[in-house]
Amino acid sequence: MADREFQTGGSVSLFERFDKADVKALIEEFPLAWVSGGPAATLDASLLPLVGVYDADGRLVELIGHMMRSNPLHATLEQDPHGTILFNGPGAYVGPEHAGRRDWAPTWNYAQLKIRAEIGFDDALTEASLQILIDAMEAGRAAPWSIDELGARYRSMLGHIIGFRAIVTSLSGKFKLGQDESGETLHNILDGLPDADTVAWMRRFNQGR
């Protein structure tokens, strides 16, 4: 957890300590993100699946996606390419029964990423963006699906969407996953919480405890 290259200024809080591998893992495991743009009063936003692109050091540098041309967000981001992308990772309510303590206040454990990006649309990227997403989502399946299986429908659908590249300009995150709990309470939660995704990420952020 020592890598804080995305954090700037002052001391970094306990829940904001994460590394490049955590960013990559969260995006790969929870690829559906809110993509938003425009002034606050007239904000446009859509849930879109995204695939990360990383440099040689494993640092997230851009995100690849696509959207319907008719989506209002398309016009908004063409006018102003500055966007905000929000990834919501694992999350679960943690109650006193999970902590094994009645004198313990309920809480919610979660992980999130907030990414500022310059979002650019590119007709030439549309087909590649589809293939990148399909490859990522179908990887490891017993019988991976191929876009060729759409047949003639593919070309008719293609004209309705457009690919985009979101160049990362800043990134912040919060991983509230039990790092502040005592060892006994932490292990009670790990043993008692039924949400497998949240438990797995709690273990990731509490290794050696």
C-alpha cells in the first residue's frame, strides 16, 4: 500500500492508501462505471463498461469505451471533453452482528475510484473498442463469444455507436475496508459477513492482520 502516486498534498488518510495494482483490480472486477460530463446544473451521466489501459509501470493512463451516438452524454462531451468517471467497487452493510459486538456502531464498507479525464470520440476506435470490451468480458469463459456470431446484424448496429478514449488527468480513491478495526473485530467481520466480494477486498487490504 506504499504507492500513493495518485495522491497529492498533505497526509494521506488510512482509507486513501492504495496502489496501482488495486486500481487495476477494481476496474477489471467492477468495469461498469458512471461517466459524466457537463456543468453541475445540467450534468449528463451514463453507466458504461470500460476497459483500462496501463503503462509499463502498471499505472492507469486511459480508459476505452463506447456509447450510443444518441446518448445525450455524447453531445455534452463533444462540446466539453472534461469528464468525471466513477467506479463503484465492492460494498456491504456491516452490522454489530457481523462484528460480534453490540457496543459497535454499524457501518458500510466500500471501495471507489474517481477519475478526471479528457474524453475524445473517434469513429476509427469504435470497432476496436467493442473488441477490447468483448475480449475482456469473455476471457476465461468455457465458450467465449465472438462478435462474428452476430452476422449481418453487426454492421447495422455499428453505425449507432461510437468509441471513445478517456485520457486520465487525475485519480483519487477511497477503500474503506476495515483497516481501522481491531484484529478481533476484523476477523469477526471476515467470518460473519455474507458478501463475498467485500470480504475478499477486506482481506486484500488487511493482509498480515
